[in-house]
Amino acid sequence: MQKKSKLLFVLGALAVGIFLFSFNADAKPSITIHNIIDLTGAYAPIAIPSEKGGKDYLAWIKEQGGLDVDGDGKGDVEVNYKWAEFGNIDARFMSAYKRFRMGKPKPTIIEMWSSPNQEMIKPIVERDQIVCYGIGFSDPQLYPPAWNYMDCWSYGESAAGAIEYYIDNLWPKRGKGIKAKVAHLTWDTAYGRGANEPTKMHAKKTGKYEVVAERFCTFMPTDPEIMGFLSDFEKQGVDIIWSNSIVQTPAVIQKGIQKLGLANKMVLMANLWAPADQLLDIVGPKAAEGYMCPQPVFIPAAEPNEPGVQFAKMLNDKYRKDPSLPNIQYMRGIRMKANILESVKRALVGIMKRDKVDLATACKKITGKDVKELGIQTLAGYTAHGTTSKYQSAPAGKDDRRLANHDRLVGIKNGKVTVLSPWYKVPRLIPDNMVAKGLFKDEKININYVPVKK
């Protein structure tokens, strides 16, 4: 009986060993991506739908069996996702970064959600050799180039391109030899002021407009606060208002323009974090009429048949079934995660080729330097499942840290979200002292917007 028990024990242990060996043999290698995001506070309205799109994309990747590295349509690498919520509080941001940096595996690329924090972290990620993939687009991250990469062009480049395109093509006074007057009405923060100096430089170089006023409002401005600014702008003959904030602020400004009967005198434009579809939902079609913002993705409300929009609709139908999605921010969330995973994928392929190792070894060896040099720096032309245009051509050179350099104007026309322009390359607003230092030599610098010729 005792011998039989021992035999059963040995056989059982052997069976377990065989099972574990088989399990380990079948287990896929894995990579880990990170995100420090603020899903609460002032930025929640833009961060939440973006992250919904990103998480639905990650769910789809998981359903495919993981990240497809060899291009055969089957997943090869498991994707682990670690994220932290920081509520736009600097101390929480740094705490999350330190926790990620000290954890295992060491981060290779971290998605980040704040221009001031991304500026603060710039020398730190360079020291730690971790790619910052930022959703804040302030110029100090670009100049001089380091380890900070931005999901798009800078705020200044986007503003300059949108203002110039409007003046040349949509402004009622175009062709009359009049220089447009621009006012900034925005937040008194590094992010809020992000377009002020670049547009002044662009205005001087193009001669098409002048910045005549800079006014700063609270994070959640009231009607009386905004009305005072608008009355002042009317006296100064302002033609264009630019706001570098998020959707709630332009919503109050746009309502004020309509209430004061200024719609035929001035137009409001805001950056991509104030998407036209969200503003329309907030203020309604009458008040929203005439509003404009540039966007780097295809627009679900205006372009339902675009392949990227159909892809986003499939993700929402499969994993979320939210009738309000996909919207512009959901599209951008998909693009963000797709850009990150494409960067990691290209890095893995590059490591296997460079070091002559298999995929599992590459997953263990991958570093931030690999993701930077073999991955994210090579994304020019990548459309992220058709969510953005095939014309995107950034990074445009070895010193370029932008992942998009094309835009389109989107606005509210006849009560509907409407695409108002073709794709155009935004002006490249590199500070003169950076060029003098010998940087950006491999780029063709355009000071004006450049429409895509089909």
C-alpha cells in the first residue's frame, strides 16, 4: 500500500511537471507599457473618452492573441498595461513615475498627460533613458530635442496653421489687403500660453495677422468673466480668438459670442482638446455655429465611412456599446495606444535583426533606447489603423520629436460637425537659435501651412 502511494505521488509529480513544462513552453513572451493619466479634475472630459478608446484597442489586441510582431495576423507577444491616475497633481505624477521606474520590468515608454509635467520630466527621462510619449504639446519639449515625443505638432504650430488657413480661405475679409487681428483668451498656465509666442513669431514672419491681445481666464470661467473680455475684443476690432484650453472654456466663450451678437465680427478657434463634437453637445447647434478647431484624426460625426472610423466603431460595438462613441477623443485614444505598440513592435523586430536573437529574448532585452531609435523615431507615415491621414510624415528628421505634422480644420456649420479644410502640413516653428546650433538640418522647414495635393 505504501509503495503504491509513493508510486502515485511520483506519477502525480511527474504529471504536474509535464503540465508546467508544457504551459511554460506555450506561454508567450510579454512586454509592458505604462501610462500616467489624469482621469479626474479639469482634464477628465478629454482624458476619459481617449482612454476608453485606448483600452478598447488593448482589448482587441488581447483578443487577437497579443501583439502581432511577424505580420502573420496572429498575436505573438502578450501586452501588459500599467497605469496611474494623478489628477493633475505634480506630486502624484512624480510618485507614479518613480514607482514605474523602480518596478520591473523597467519602463521603455510611458504615456504622459500634461505639458508642465512633461517639461519637468524632460531631463529625468533622458537620464533614465525612458521615452516620454506626451499628450501635451508645449514647445520647450521639442527644443532642444531629447527623449520627449509628442503625439502631434506643437500647440503653436497647430494654432499658426489654423489661423493662417482660415485667413487665406475662409475669412470674409480675405483678399481685401487687411491684416487680421488675433486675440488669445486662454488659461494662465504653461499649457494655456503654449500658442502665444509661436503665433507672434508666425504673424511677424508671414505678415498675415497680428496678435493684439492676450487675456487669461480661470479654469472654469463664468459668463460675466468672459463677457468682459469679449466686449474689450470688440472695441479692439479682433477678428479671431484663439483659446489653448479644454472644451469647457471655449464653450463659455462661444456662448458669449452668440449672446453678444458678435458672430459676424469675430470667430473662435481652439486647440484639439476642445473638439467640435464635444462643444456641440455642450452648447447646442445654435450657440456652436461657427466654432472651429484643428484635428489630426478622421472625424466620426462627419466621416462615418472612413476606414479608421469604422475600425473605431467596431471596437466600441464589441467592447463598450456606448452610443456617444466613437467621438474625436476616442479616435485619438486608439491612435495613442497604436503608436505605442507599433513603436514597441518595430523595436523588437530591430533587436532580433541586430542581435540575432529570437522574439522571447528580444522581449527581455528591449530598452527605452531601442524603442526610441528603432521604434518611435520611425513612425512617419504610420496611420494607426486608418485613424489618421496617410499624409502624416513626422518625425520628419532625426531631431523631430512630433508624431504628426498635418492638420485639418473642423467646425460647426449649419448645426453639424463639418470638415472645413483639406489636410495641410502645419508651419514648422523652430526657434532661430536652434537652427543656429546646427539642429534640424535634415528637415525642409516650411513657415506657411502646406495643403496636401491629391
